[in-house]
Amino acid sequence: MDRDTFVGEVTRLAPPEAAALLAPLEDADVAAVLRSLNPATAEDVLLALEEGRRRAVIAAAPPDEGRQWARNLTYPDDSVGRVMEPPHAVFPPGLTVAETVERIRELVKTTFVTYGFVVEDGGILLGVVAMRDLLLADRGDRLDTVMLREVFSLRPEMPLLEAARLMVARHFPVYPVCDAGGRLVGTVRGRTLFEEQALEISAQPGTMVGVEKEERLSTPWPRSLRFRHPWLQLNLLTAFVAAAVVGAFQGTIDRLVVLAVFLPVLAGQSGNTGCQALAVTLRGLTLGELRRGSGRRLVAKEGLLGLLNGALVGVSAAVGMYVVARSQGNPAALPLSLVVLLAMIGSCLVSGLAGALIPLTLKRFGADPATASSIFLTTATDVASMGLFLGLATLMVL
């Protein structure tokens, strides 16, 4: 299998499977494959290698690439530092335009150059030089006279999501990354940030139901089982909670069998209401639209929408209950209709509130807001809808 084929396979596979595919190769060949990957993917595959093999692969890479990989691994997961590339076009401020152009001529034989980065002793970033400015400047001009001094840069410990928000209005092809002291520690491509953001968004639906972000179509079934099964056990536990609520009203159901027909109606409608609120909240968190102090307004809005949607849907459900109860000759058809209306309003209100509160609460405690959020939401909506429905029927009809 040639290198291009390996690159395609590694990109398709999850990191552990990609590491296993690369295991038979020589260290230098593994390094060559990793250099062709998105930096984030390369770092993930490196982490999946056994520690001794990882060090050997890093040592087999070109010095600047190896140093950058080792540095990137010191930063948190999902941070800018994990996706950095080495800054190749780095020049001192006293270099002339003619000298810089000659150096770039050599650089472009082995790497793609977008900007030149002007640094002083110690690696402090002073400015950036665009290729257009070099073309228009006099050959004898120094770089510190033609460079752009007001440089937008990222911090290596910055979360990728925050970096993506900052670059939305800029659309630069490459961004310098500087540490707290202003030293240039790497560069990151705008394309890389957008790719990572797209992967994060694509993983959200699975994360909501307990599917790990690193699971792919090619993930072996034992690993997929290990990822998914614990969340299903948790889901079963929460389902027992909802079942316990129904069991507490077993006598009511025995006497009013028609209630069993409408239990899935209440659960389904309130569940959809909660999922709508959850989807909007997660989107706002992902896009950075939720500012400090705006959480209460979001919860209030979703509660109001749940109340209004519950009332409108509740009227239709109440009519349905009345028709069914009357067709069965039940003398309590009208009270049962009122029970359905009130239960639908209450359960949709609770679902709307839960759909907003669950991801906000997870975020507040430092967890991923999307992590199995739909499991917790399902529990809240089932307990609320069934508990309200059966409780109101017990109080108002029996």
C-alpha cells in the first residue's frame, strides 16, 4: 500500500485503528504519513501509539515537525495548541526584502508559504509580512518597515471553539499562535480550525445519546460496544424511574384503562418539545451566542414556548380524549379531556425548561453540554408527562 493510500485510510479510521494500521511501518514512514494529515488527526494518532513508539516516530520526523508534535502534545485536547504547525517562514526584522525573497524561494521548494513572520531575539513576534507587500516594496527595504505590526494571534491553550468564533469575521488562511510572553510557538491554518469545528458539530447528535466522538463507521464492534453500553445501562436505570412513576398509579390505570392509550401521546409530545429546546440551546452554546447572564432569558423563553405549545397541542389531544372516551361510553369523558389538556401544558412546560437547563447545567459543571443530554432529557419528560397525567386523573376523575 503506497503512502497516499495510507493517508486516505488513516483519515477514515479512528485513532486507535489508524495506529494499528501504521504499526508495521518504519518510524520514518509513519512520520511521513502523519505529516500529510490534518495536524489534529496526526496528534490523535500519535497519542494512540505506545509511548516508546511515539517517541521514535517523533524522532524520525524532520526536526521542526518533531519538535512541533512534541510541543503540541503538552496542550489540552480540543485546544489550538493541539493543531499547530511549525512556522517555517520566520525572519529577523533587519532582513531586507531582497534577502527575504531569496529565502522564500528556497522555502517554497519544500513547504507552502502564505505569510512571513518577523520575530526578534527570543522568538517574540513583531509583525507579519504578506507576499503582496514584499512584491510592492523596494528590494532594499527592511522587513520592520514593511511588516504589519498589529498582528492578530491566537493562544495555544485557547479552546478550538473559541478560536473558531474569533476567526469567523477574519478569514485569514493562516494564524500565528503566541504564548503568554508573545513568543511565536506555531501557526494554525484557518481550514484546520473549520475542519475541527465541523467534526465537533457532526459529533453532537451522537454525543447526545451516548456515542463517543471518536467512534467511526470503521470502529470494531467490541470497541463500539464498550463506548455505547454504559450509557444504555444508564438509560435503563432512568427508564426504571419513569416506570416507577407509572407503577405508583397502577390502580388508576386499572380503573381508567383509556389512560394507557394516551400515555405515549403525552410522552411523545413533551419529548419533542424538550428536544427542540435542547437543540436550540446546544446550537447557541456551540456558536457562542449565549452570553454571560443570558441563560435565564433562554430558560424563560423555552419555558414560555413549552407552555404555549403545550396549550395548543393540548387542545387537540383533549378533543381526541373526549372522542375516544365517549366512544367507549365513559361518563367521565369531559373531565378526562381536561386532564389531558392540563397534563399536556404542564409536561411541555417542564420539557422546555429541561431542554434548556440540562446542557446549561452540564456546562456549568465543566462537562460537555451535549454528553448524553438526551438521556437525561428523556427521563425528565417521561416522569413529568406520566406523573402529571396519572396524578391529575387520580385527583380529578376518581
